[in-house]
Amino acid sequence: MNKKDLIIRNCAEIINEDKIDSFMKKGIVYCGYECSGEIHLGHLVTILKLLDLQKAGIKVKVLLADWHTWLNQKGDWDFVNKQVKAWEKGFKSVGLNATIVKGTSFQKKPDYFEDILKMSLGLTVNRGVRAMQQVARDIDSAKISQIIYPLMQVEDVKKLGVNFVVSGTDQRKIYMMGLDEGSEIGLQEAVYLYTPLIPGLVGPGTKMSSSVANSFISIRDKKEDIKKKVNKAYCKPGDIKNNSILSIAKLIVFPKLEKLEIKRDKKFGGNLKFKSYEELENNFEEGKLHPADFKSAMIEAIEEVIAPIRKGWN
Ligand code: STL
């Protein structure tokens, strides 16, 4: 696969796609993370996207957004600091050659906040709340801290000096505020790569989130846990929407392993080997692949992806 195809594969949306070629020569990308709870397969989607960019020769920065975590009411500083340490350890084991940056290491500067105040003049409270719809804890009683949050996220793009941004689609309204108000702070142009979210394992209408029990597979889960969770997961025959196991195949297994092998008894049609996600999806949609056989193969594949990360963690 050529470098550009690697960068754009599996994205849900890309802003400034036409700039990719010219930005690639001196490319720097960042992705920011709130540090709270487990690192799970949902996070691994952005991590693998960062790996794609790394392979394309782009420098990678990982932002451990400690101040954002605190602003979003995930816990007190004692909790946040402990989480940051755990996440730092986790990120060292995922195979990235990234510079890890802690938010508060560069955010506590007067000019950082001057930019936030500049942007705050041009944006309504309503827009700030809407930007946080998919991110904020307890959005119905959103605190002012949670509308300061997106402005800081936009300023991070400026201060980290990146020309590529990777994030899940849940963050797109935040960065859109930056596209509209960025001229106020001299925000540089960047390519925004939004990756799809993985639906929760528990069924349609949920997302994979460490705050929803059994919705996620952690990178620390052991094979037994993976097996239990996958076997319980929603995966209706023929349903290719809302299907977390198919999403995991598309966004994690194929990018990483480039194939999926199904072991099946001769009387059920014998073994299968898929070399692309599309092949798998077609077979599943047409009912040629039963969820039980698909799940068994996915347990092995997820274990294969996670095992080295888990090992590096311990
Ligand atoms: C979440 C969950 C998650 C990631 C984020 C938020 C991202 C936070 C962030 C903060 C500052 C930035 C960029 C991203 O500059 O997995 O609720």
C-alpha cells in the first residue's frame, strides 16, 4: 500500500485531504487521550491509525490530556496522576515510536489561555455544549469546565505544532470550532483524520466505552476475558450494522494481521481464509458465515493482536 493510501484507509471523514501530499514531507501528527479507565479496542483504532502515519514517515505525538481529564470530572488530581502513569506505561507497549506529552507540561502558560479567551469571544455557549455532546460526562448539567475543554483542545493543535490530527468521530464538532475560530489565534492548517467508533459489545445503540460495563475489550484483558466478552457480544446473523465484532475485524484485525482464518468443520463447509475485510463482510451478510464460527476466529485474532501489548505492559 502506498503512503497516502495507508494514511486515509478506514477513516470515517477527512478534512483537508488535498493537503496530505504537501504536509507529508514534514509531517507531525498528534492524538489526544483523556486518561481514565482502561485502554481498550476503541482506543486501539486511533493507535493503529497513528501507526499507519508513522509507517508513512510522519512523526507521532501522543497527548496524555491530564487537565482535560480533570476538567471533564473524571476524578481528582490524585486519581488523574495515577491514571497518567498507567496510560504512559500502556502507550509504551503498543509499538509506537511516539513522543509522549502530558497536557499540563505545556498548557500552564499565559499565552495558551490568552488564545482561549480570544476564541471564547466568537463562540456561543450553545455551540460549546454541542461540541461536547459525545465527549462530556453528564452533559445535561454541563459545567463551564466542559466548555473550556474544547477550546483548550483546539489550542493544543496550535501549541503542539502539528499538521495532522487523528481522533475518533466523537471529537469532530470540537475541531470544527477550531476550523471556524482558528483565524483568531493564527491556527495553522492541518489534515484532520477522523476514525470510526466501535459499537459497544452489548448491542445496537451503544459505544465501546470504559464507563459501560462489558461494552469493551481492554488491552489488558486475558484470553479468557476476550473469549467471554466476544461470545456474549451482539452479532446477529447477516446484520453488518451495529456489529461490534465486524467493526473490530475491519478496524483492528485486518489493518494489523491482514487476514482472518476461520476454522470450520467439513460438514459446515470447511475452513475459510479471508484476505480482505470486504470479503468477510460479504460472506457474513449473505449468511455464508455463522456468527459462532466468526466469533471463534475473532477470539484468536484479537488475542494475537493484544498478546504482545499485554506482555509489554506487565
Ligand atoms: C474522551 C475520550 C477519549 C479521548 C478524548 C476524550 C480526547 C481528549 C483530547 C483532549 C485534548 C486534546 C485532544 C484530545 O488536545 O478516548 O472523552
